[in-house]
Amino acid sequence: MFDFDELVPRNTPEDIKYEKLEGINDLIPMWVADMDFRCPEEVSNALAEQSRRGIFGYSEADKTYDDAVVNWFKKRYNWDVDPKTCLKLPSVILALSLSIRALTKPDDSILIMEPLYGAISRTVKMTGRRLVVSELELKGSRYEIVFDDMEKKIRENNVRMFVLCNPHNPAGRVWSRDELTRMGDICLRNNVLIVSDEIHADFIFSGHEHIPIASLSNEINKITVTCTSPTKTFNLAGIQAANIFVADDSMRRKIDLLSVATGAFGLNVMGIVATRAAYTYGEEWVNELITYLEGNATLVRSRLEGTKLKMIDIEGTYLIWIDASKVTDEDPTAFFLKNAHVRFSEGLFFGKSGEHFFRMNIACPRSMLNEALDRILEVPGVR
Ligand SMILES: Cc1ncc(COP(=O)(O)O)c(C=O)c1O
């Protein structure tokens, strides 16, 4: 049994989530996507051991690292990955940026589905590519893909790359085999490459299954860059490590060459040590964590029921997307920061359709979640 109820102090000056805001002494931060839980003990022990040795020289992931990674994907998703196809990079967003620049041309169009984690659209735009958005459709409290619109936008804009997010942040969807197959087929039919951001893949709630899109078929595998990372799963975001699988040799070589040209490649020694320990020893911890997060999601659902805040269904991730349009015309994040001293992620960061929404990070001890809910439910207009 792991103690996810423990309130772990996070008051170091470099901690982004707990950044002090002027005039607020009792802030509850539920915004940036890291967790308030300690990582598995085996991971901190491995890091401590490395640290005690006092050697932090140039390092490279070896076979023990590859074995830990390969076993994780096999065990969790029955996905066979070949370590030779894996590029080790400091972050998923770097991998996205390199993939865009290596595999598309300036002015090419790239499709995403919004609402979507804003660093993705920002990266597309900052690499000088044209951003094409197919909006997800909210049906009741569940987001769905509009396949006709996806294909129409791809054809009309001569789209060359599709950035998929699975599970989807912030829509909370774990895309089904059928949905993934349809997206994959559209990309194959229209010569569109896929970058699949699967950083949240380990947070899958009961009744759902994570399917790496590259695992669907050989054809889809050959057009896909799959971005994975242990940093969300094990709360290691500050360590920065990602494993990027690219089955096609030519695509992989292009991304690899650009990463070398950029000077941003490989993992730092702590990233190697932490990833290997996490994927080797972390499974039981993750399983219990998911149960705890599901409990938190259930709590939010029951406490928001009958209020004017509308919670969108969550099938995976620890990020809940909430519609506040019946509560305030203001930006809901500013509204709740001012009135409840709870900090959420701004809806507009996820695209225009996020204007009246906010994103709540529920990866925190339940007592903290309850305190935040107490506060927001007391804000006039919410009930
Ligand atoms: C969907 C998604 N992709 C990527 C990232 C960032 O990953 P990295 O820190 O490896 O760039 C996040 C972080 O919240 C995310 O939610």
C-alpha cells in the first residue's frame, strides 16, 4: 500500500506549480500537469545512489535501460517495441518540434484536434507551419471526433502531419480501437504522417484500454512517431526524459540528424537512472495510483453534480475539463483564483473552444482536493 494521502511539502523556490502569487497565502495549485505525490521509492533510491557516487559524467542508456523500456510497453499494452527504433530525447515537446522540422516543410499544414494541450499548437506555429484545427465535438459530457471534418480539413489544406494526443489532454478521452483505426486510415489514405503524443498512456481508468496507434498495423507503424515518457506516469517532469519510437528508418534518421544538429539529444544521467528504475519497479505503484486517481475523479463528479459547473467525462489522465459557462462570463481561471484561491489551467490555453472552461489537476491528496472543492462550491453562483 502506498500513501497517496500524504501531504508532501513542495515549497522550494524552483517549484513551478507552487509559485507564490502576490496577495495569496493559502493557494491550492491544481494547474500544471505534475502530481503532488512522491515518485516510487525505488526511483528516489536509484537517484540517491547515483548522487552519493558523485559522478555525473556523459552517459548513454544501455541494454539494461532498453530492457526496462521494452518490458514496460509489452506488459502494459502488449506492444512490442524495438529499442533500435527508439530515440531518447529530453522531452516530448522537443520530439514534436524536431519531428515537425525534420518531416515537413515550412508552410506545410499540420492538423490537431482542439481543445488540446496548448504547447502542441504553439510548437506547430512556432516552427512556421500552418495550424489546421478540427474541433472535437462535445456530445453531452463526452468529446467525439468528427471524422468527416478531419478528412475534409486534411484534403482542403493539403495537411502533411496529424498530431494525435492519446489519451487526450484535456478532453479526457482514451481513444478506442475503432476511433484509432479510422484516424489511421484517414492518414494513410491522404499521405499524412502521425505524431502520436502518448505521454498520458499509463493513466487509463477501468473499462478503457490504451492502444498505441502504431501498434494497429504495419502500415500505420511506418507513418508514425510515437512519443512516450515516464515523466508524467512517475511524477518526474523536472528530470526530463522521453522515448520516441520511429519505426521507419528514413524518418528516424531525419529526426535523429536534426536533434544532433540542434545539440539537443540523449538523456541526462538522472533521466536514465530514473527511467530504468521506474519502468523496472514501478508497476504496482502505478496500479495503486490509478485507483486513487479514479477515486478522486469520482469525488469531483459527485461533488459537482447538481451545480452549475459541468464536468466532462474522464476516461484517462488526471486532468478534468470543466465547463464554467453557466457560472461566469469572466475567464473561469481568474474567477476561481480571485474567489477561491484555487489555481486552475486556463481554458484558452487549449484553444478558442476552451474559452469558458478550465482544467483541474486532480493528482493530489484527497484532503487537498476536498478543500479545493469546498472552496469553489462556496463561490456565489456555483451552486
Ligand atoms: C499531452 C502532453 N504532451 C506533452 C507534455 C509535456 O511533455 P514534456 O515535458 O516531455 O515536453 C504534456 C505536459 O503536460 C502533455 O500534457
